Amino acid sequence: MSTMSIGLAMFAGMLVLMAVRVPIAVAMFIPGALGYMALSGWLPLLAHLKGAVYGRVSVYDLSVIPLFMLMGAVAVQGGLSKALFDFANALLGRFRGGMAMAGVLACAAFGSISGSTVATTATIAQVAYPQMRRIGYSGRLATAALATGGTMGVLLPPSVTLMVYAILTEQNITKMFLAAYVPALIAALGYIIAIMVMVRIHPEQAPAAQAISAREVLKAAAKVWPILAIFAVVFGGIYGGLFTATEGAAIGNVMTCAITLFRGELNRSKFVAAVRTTAQTSGMIFLIFIGADMINAALALSQLPSQLAELVGHLQISPLLVLTGVMLFYVLLGCVMDEMSMILLTVPTLFPVIMGMDFFGLSVGDKALWFGILILTVCEIGMIFPPVGLNVYIMNGLARDVPMVETYKGVVPFLITDAMRLALLIVFPTTALWLVHLLT
């Protein structure tokens, strides 16, 4: 077999293993190890493993991931999600569909603390979904709004996926965080507009607006100060250059623990549960790192990435057409794997291809930031895109009374706004870059 054939066989083998429900890390590691051995022998494979595994997990920059994840887990256990939803509902409950809009905004706010899409969706849904159904929201709108709102955890800092992309491509994490804010704001506005249009066309999907007094708004606002304080100190310090992202995550952990203890929401059992959740998820992420490193090393030996880059360079086609193809590829890939695996597997191969092209005269640094935001935007779409959509499955597990097909019908208007946002980001890269240029 040629090296190219071995590379393609590895990729096909990985997809087959994923299709039969083999864990992602194992599904990447086994074809990678077999391919590496076929290309260079088993002794070089053992020599590679001896240093590669330690070299990957001992990287200091990776410590930012479990630190931010622990901060989010403590926030979940400490009950901060309910305060966020209550405040958002106090602001928007006076409009038809306001509670669905509040769910989206609460997901956005909580995602900026937890950094996890799954945690954001599950946590806010447990608070918001029962209330929405109790006052008359349709199952379609309630589940679709919460599943879609939860996807913003992919993009909003401190998104774990965002940090992984920055580490893989050797980009500044602070700049990646800044590049994500405007696209995330556009996403939230798009989702709110989609809800407004849906309830205008189908008023039976949501109950009539509720009358909420100014006193209730102020009472709800008084309960969200811990989240604002954590956000201001952690991200204000990071963007202000007072400390690094890793140091900011550590400070955020201390603040989150102190605030939830002060509120009486955190006890020993909840803290242990938060640590256990963080350890389990971090272990899974690090194993995926090891599996992705194995198959990427084997693919590099097969010269598949370099031959792909050379092939694209000789096709003489528009860079925007190539980029559109890459985005469609990510949407399809999102049907068989999660966003973390997609990033770890594909970025080492596709990143050099995109960096070798000219897009609107962007510098290499700007291009890297822009491409990262595009990838994460497509990952958001993949989280709710039929026929899989991880967030739809999470919502289905929490809302057993709503058929999954109803949720898929409900997410269509949100997918339309996502497609419009992706097109805007592709055509106008400054949408993601202007805040980076302004503050750095």
C-alpha cells in the first residue's frame, strides 16, 4: 500500500470505529497506532509513545482547561444558574416568548462561567424547562430554545473548545477570547429574533406576556451580583494584563467557592461532586488529546496533510470556495462526533491549508483567529443539526414528554439564523477581529 492509501485507511477505520460506538479516544488511537506501525515499524511506534504521551499531558497551558471546568462545576453545584434565569426572565418575561428568550440569555451568561456546552444546557434546562411548560409553552419551542441557547457554551469564553483550538494552533488565548464575544452577541440576538418571529407567526407556541414589576426586576438583579463579580475580576484581569488565563482560572475558582460558600449553597458533598465531574471530564479530554496526537502523527508520516495542502494549492479555485467546503465538511462531521474530537482531529490537517491561502489580505495571526471562530460557529451548528445534535439529545433526556422530532422542527429557525451569522463572519472577518484590534 502507498503511504496515501494507508492514511486514507486510517481515517476510514476511525470513522468505522466511531460508528460502532467505540469511545472517541480509542477510535482515534487504534487506527493511528496501526498506521504508524505500518509506516515505520513497531519499535519507532514504541519510541514515539514513550515521549509523546508525557509531552502532551505535561504542557502547562493545558492546566487552564480543568481549572475553568472546575469553576463551572462549582457554579453548577452552587445554584448560580437559577439566579441567572430568574433575572433574565424578570427582564424579558413581559414579552410573548420572553421566558424562551430568557433561557437563551441565561445560557449565554452561564456559558461565560462554565465554559461547557453540555453543563450549560443541562443546568439551565433543569431550571427553565419545568417553568416554561407549567405556564403554557409548547414542547417544541421550549426544548428548541434551550438546546440552541446551550450551544453558545462552545463559543463564549472560557469555552474549553476555544482554548483547545488556541493551544493546538499556538494562538494567544486572550485574543481568542476577545474574538469570540461579538459573534456570540450576534448569535444571542439572532436567537431572540428567531423566537420573536416564531411566536408572532404561531402565537399558540407561547403564552401571553406576563406583567413584571420593577421591584421584582430589582430583586432578581440583586441575586446575580456574584456572577458579575466573578466575570469582572477573572476576565477583566485577563484582558487587563494583570494575570494569565491560567491564573485567572485559579482566581475564578477561589471566588466561585467563596461566594457559593457564603450563600450557603456549597457543602462538602457538592464540592466533591464538582471535583469528580471535573476529573472525569478532564480525563476524557486528555485521552482524546492522546488519541488525536497518535492519529495525527501517523497521518503526518503518511504525508496525507501535506499532499492535501499541495493538491488544494494546485486546484486554482477560489479560497472562499475552499473555505465553504471546509465548513460543510465540519457540519457533516458533526453528525458523527463531538466538537472537541472534531477540533483535535482536523485542525492539524486543515489549519496549514487555510493559512496558506489569501483571505481579504488578512495577516497570518488574524487569519488564525478568524478561522478558529468560524470552526467554533460550525461546531455550534453541529450541536443541534439533525440527525444527531448532541444538545437535542441532552434536551430529550430532560424533556421526555416531547418527541425528539418536535425539537428538531423547533431548531430550524435557529439554524437559519446560524447560517446567516456564519455567512456574515465569512464575508466580513472584521466582525470577529475588531474587538481584538481595539483592545490589544
